[in-house]
Amino acid sequence: MASTASPATSAAAWAFAAATFVKLLLVPTYRSTDFDVHRYWLALTHALPARQWYTDASSRWTLDYPPFFAYFSRALSLPAPLVDATLVSIPVPDAPPFAHLLYLRLTVTFSDLLLLGSVLLLAGDARRRQRPFLALLLVLWSPALLAVDHVHFQYNGFLMGLLLLSLYFLEQGWDLAGGVVFASLLCSKHLFLVAAPVYFMYLFRHYCCGRGVVKGLGRLMLMGSGVAAVFAAAFAPFVYYGQMQQVFNRLFPFGRGLCHAYWAPNFWVFYIMLDKILAFLLRRLGFNIAIPEASFTGGLVGDSSPFDVLPKVTPITTFLLVILAMAPYLVKAFSNPQPKHIV
Amino acid sequence: MAKLRKPRTSAVDPAAAAAAAAARLPWHPPAPPVPTALLISLAALLVRVLVSVGPYSGQGAAPKFGDYEAQRHWMELTLHLPTSDWYRNTSDNDLAYWGLDYPPLSAYQSLLHGSLVNASLPDAVALRSSRGYESPESKLLLRWTVLSSDLLVFFPAALWFVWAYMKGGIDVSGEERREGWTWLLAMILISPCLVLIDHGHFQYNCISLGLTLGAIAGVLSRNELIAASLFTLAINHKQMSLYFAPAFFGHLLGKCLKRKYPIVEVMKLGFMVLGTLALVWWPFLHSYQAALQVIYRLAPFERGIYEDYVANFWCSTSVIIKWKRLFAIKPLKLMSLSATILAFLPSFVQQVKSPSNLGFLYSLMNCSFSFYLFSYQVHEKSILLPLLPASLLALREPQMYGWFVYFALFSMYPLICRDQLLLQYIAMLGLFFLIYYSPGGNQGKRLKVSCGAKVVLSLPFLCSLVLNISYLQIEPPKRYPFLFDALIMFICFSQFVILTLYTNYKQWMLDTHSRSIGVKKDL
């Protein structure tokens, strides 16, 4: 297997090297406020003890990712004092010198190595799965990932690497490993909670069921304790400090409103548009509809979701709707869990 | 180009072949020509755009700034002044502040770009008030003038050249034709020095080099009149293109002599050249004075035989023989002229005697190298001129080309550090060598290099690595503030001498090789 995999491995490594040089050229390009966010988190996790990570308010970019990401930031900040002590000092100075920019950009490039690792694992198996090599190449060269990670500034490459690793394990039939890796992914960026129901259904059916009640229960306990161990490793310190409420508020900022300042192309756009059209028509027809202050197109982030006509949308509503939309896949994952379908 | 053949791999067994097929990158054979050429061109464009984000020459360096300000100033001049004033010292045109010193085609190009910039940002090219104008918008506009010139001139020329090369311009084996063209195109388009100078430092070499490349493609595809016209245009854009003139002259003369009515052929070419010249110089031909004024600006001999540290003969030997002190300008001019002529004479004679397309490419490289090494007032950026024919020979001489690119880049290292383009330098070097060694790629023949030779060759390479770092980190001693510049220059000069001796040798050996095979060249 090793000798036949090596052309694919060297090609993938070559592609990653080419992407790395392109990322190097992207260093002086535009960066968004996310850059300042991550620069602050680097300094925060290095300079302050964990007790203060979710309570520090010296900058408006408060920590809103789960603890594993904070540990990750801490790890990345370890060599920083060798480069420049001001990289990890609180409060963070305003205009970053070029050395800071270079350091942070390089941390993103470095963390992409995990993505390379996962892609190499998948490449080794690509022939058997009849996955075209080009698909793996496009993961390494994904323009969306390059634009968001290396221009706008985020660490999605690393997180994608974790996700692909977990999927690889599931494909190989190593469900426990896959579940544990996914749990650590959840503790790094809780955005991936959207995939959690599918994982839960698949793992429950594939790993636990069909082996008899005792063995099944035993496996359920095993999986449960594996996932619980991961969550404990992440959240235990904060439970100890009694900060869980604060952490939860930071992680799930429902106060930010239904839509971000920049709309994502999803269903709520239609909902908002429908609401505006209805309000306009109904006003024309003579009904007295109050015109709210905060507007969706104003780019403001606010708690009130001022819909004129249609009912207000609460977080619980969105949660139920998401589960409903996922239902077909959950049913399929439950009824016929196959490793080769999991991706 | 046959598209249905199986990709050839060194291993014959089907498992290895299947594994190689599983790692197939999009440009591996069988690669459909048009989409693959488009892919490579887009990748070359991407690299250029990314380098353009970096700083330009003289960024923020008041009061003189750099080449970027010079080009912007020329746009300002050509836009607002009449042609008679372009090369003359007037109240609006202070020749001491970046006066025009390229031939008229450069001026027309500045006029065109100036009008485009003027349409969206008039303040950037306003007469007199826009001196030292710097803004993100003007940088974007000016960078796009270079990018568009590259796309309109250099890219089509490169594509034409590769097409002419593969269609039988040079003798290629079937395998080379099928598999080598993508690598050759990538080598020509993604040339690190050219990208860094044009899109980093800020110049328009892509236009004159593109016109020259078009002329070379014309020669290869037997459109000699078009070739003559394009080359004349190239000379009229940057007078440094004259470095290639002996090669063109020798090869075309040799070809004409082998035809039925040589005089007629020579006259046809002569008319083409003169006609193109007249067209370009039209506004300056109304008086002897006007034409002379332009020529005076084009050849600034009073600046001395060398300026700064460039890896050519005069500068390198000036450590031992102080040329500037021993000789006045006139004898130095004569000496450099005779040395240059002597250096390109063998190559010239070979082409007149037995012209061939491959010999033409070698001759281009040898002539331009002889000018680089021995000519008057050579700048380090002139290394771009021998680099062009070297890239065209990449399939034939892959090791030579890789070696040359590395040391050409190294010879420009001080310039790159001055322009703060170090990041772009590292990235371009890395990308170039990744493409050079791309998996499944075609590197052509390999020279059999003995172990001892390898050790000897790695010495300058290691020295260059050490110098790369020490140039940045270590302070040179007070007595020799330019110690590192001089050392860089020495190493590069030594490698260039070896390279040019090698290519001259190869060009001479072409004669004996073709004679032994008994190939008859159809001219």
C-alpha cells in the first residue's frame, strides 16, 4: 500500500508546498477585524491565566470560541516571545508592525499542516474509494479557504483538517476514534454543532446497535465516556471556576440578532424580504403597521428582531427548524449507516 | 498533439502505472492543449497579481523615489506636453528629475497608459503638481497597466513561441512534444526575475521582451518579415533589446545567403526594419536636431562604465584594475565595444555560416550574455535579457536553466532587499523550483555530473545561501561597507562566465553534431 500510495502522497505534498508559497504572497493583503480578534486572543491566552479568559474585557473582541481553541491559541503563542514580546502583551497595541502580521499569518499556514495530514490520509485511500485525486487537490487549493483563512484571517484550515480526520476514521470503520475527534472539533469551534445530529444518529446506529443489548449498551457507554472525557478536558477548568454561564453566553451570543451585519444567503433572507413586502402592502392598504427603529439592512447588530408583520423568530424556533430540515439525513443515517456514505 | 495515448511511466507494471494515474495532476499528459494553456496562463497571472500587492521601487522614499515615480512622471509628461518637448529640457520638463531615456515607443506607451490613468484619477498625472503622488488607488491603476501590458504582449508571444516550437520549429521527439510543452510554457511565463522586476520593482520589460519573443516565434515559424518588424518595435521600446541584434542579424543574414536571391531577401528585411523605424520615429524625423536629441538621451555615456554593483566583467575586475581611474570615458567606450564584439563574434559567425532554429536560440543567449558581461553602463536588471532565451532553451538545457535562474535572482538580491520585496523573492523562488521539479514533469536530458563536480558546483550555491542571510543580518565592516554586495557580484559573475562558456560551446557543437548526422536544413 505504501509504495503504490507514494505518487499520490508526493503530489499532495507538492500541491501543499505550492499553496504555502501562495499563502506567503498573501501576507501583505487586506486583513479584516478577525485579524485583530485572533491577535488579541493570542495575547490573552498567553498573558492571562485561564480563569480570566472568558471574563477579560480589555478589548471588545471577547473570546467566543470553546476552550480547545483557546488552548490552540496558547500553543501558537508559545514561540511568540522569541520573536517580539509585544506580540503577547495585554492590552494589545493598535497598529500591528509587519513582524506581528507575518507571525500570525505564518501560524495559519502552519496550522494548515493538519489539513495536509488529513488529505494525505484520504489520498492514500483514494484509489480504493474511487475518489478523484483532483478533489483532494482542490481541498488543499480551495480558493474559499485561501480567501477566508489567509486574507480575511481565520483558522478554518486547521478545523477542516480535524473534520476530515474524523470522517476518515469513520470511513475506515474506526467509529470510536471518529467520535472522539469530532468531539474535540466541537470543543474547538461550536459551529460544527450543525453536524452533530448526523454524527449522533450515525454513530448510535452503526456503533452501538445491532450487536445485542448488552454489547450495544456497553458500546454506548464507551462512546459516551469518550465524548464526555473530551468535553471534560475542555470545560472542566471553567466548571471549577464557576464560569459556565459566562462561557455559554460568550459562545452563543443570541444577543447579536437573527442576521449578521453581512447577510448569509439563507432562508431568513426570504423571510425578511417577505416581511418587508407584506408590511409595505399592508400599509398601503391602510393598516397601521409600526415602523421599527433597527433595520435589517442597516448593518446594525441588535437584539430586537423587529419584524413588522410576520411572527418574531426566536432561537428555539431556528433550532427546531434546523432539526426538521436535517430530518431526512438523520433518518437515513439511522436506518442504513454505511461507512462509505458518511462523507 | 495526440491525446489518446496512455501516459508513459518509468515502471512498466500496471500497479505502478495505475498509482501514477491516481496522482494525475490536471496538466499531466494527456492534457487538452487549450484548457491547459489557459490554466498555466491564469496561474502565471495569479502569481503576478499577488506580487503586485507588495511594495514598488522607491515607495515612500521622497524626494527622488524610484522607477515607479519615473514611469508615473513619464505618463504625466507625454500626456500634457507636445512630442517636441518630450526629450527636451524645458520649464515643464526638468530632465534631471527622471527625464525620458527610452525610445519613442516607450513614450507612446506612457501616453496610452497616462490617458487611461487620467480618465479615473487625473490628480495622479497632473502636470507638475503630481510629483511624488502616491496613493492606494494610483498604485492599483499603475500596477494594472503593467499587468495588462503583460497580458496583451508577453502572454500571446509566449503562447505563439511554444506553438511554433512544438510545430516543428525545433526538432522535438514525439514524447517531448506531448509532455514537454506544458513545462516549457510554465518556465517561460513564470520566470521569477521578470515577475519580480516588472510587477514588484515596477517596470515594463514585459513589453520589449514580449515583442522580442514574438519576433523569435516569427523566425521559428518562418514569418521573417513579421519577426523583423516586431524586433524593431522591441528595440524602439527599450534600446537594451539591441543586445539581441547581432543574433537576429547573424541568423537572418545566414538564412538569406542560403536562399536563391540573397540580395532581394536582405532588402525585403531592410525595408521592413526601416519602415517600422520611420513609423515609430515619425514625430522626431522633421529635423536632425530633434532626432539627435532623442539619441543623446538614450545613450548616457557620461554616467560611467558601471554604476552600483553588477555581475559583469568591468565591475568584477574593477577590484584589481581600477578602470574608472585608469581610463577616460572615450577609451573605455572603445574597449567595452571591442570586448563585446569579440565575445559575440563566434556565435555570430556560426549562425551566418550555418543558421538553424536551435542555433538561433543559443545565439540569442550568447549575444545577450556577451553584452551583459562586457557592455557599457549595464544594470543588474539587464540579466533579464539573457534569461529570456535561456527560458526558451529550458527543454534542451534544463539544468543550465535552473542554475541560471537561481544565480540571476541572487544577482538581484541587493535590489530586492532595497525594495523590501524579500517575501515575494522567497515565494517566487519557491514556486519556480516547485514547478521546475513538479511531479511527473519533464526535465529532459540529464547531464552526467561526477561526484567531484557536484561538490565543486555546490560550493557557490552554499556561499550564496550564507550571503543571503548575512546580507540581512550582519553589518559589513566599516572599511568595506559594500563588502557583501561585492561578494554577491563575484559569485554571480563566476557562474555567468561558466554558463556563457558552456552555451557558446554547445552552439559550436551544433555544427559538428548536425554534420555527423547529415541533416539537411530546409531554409
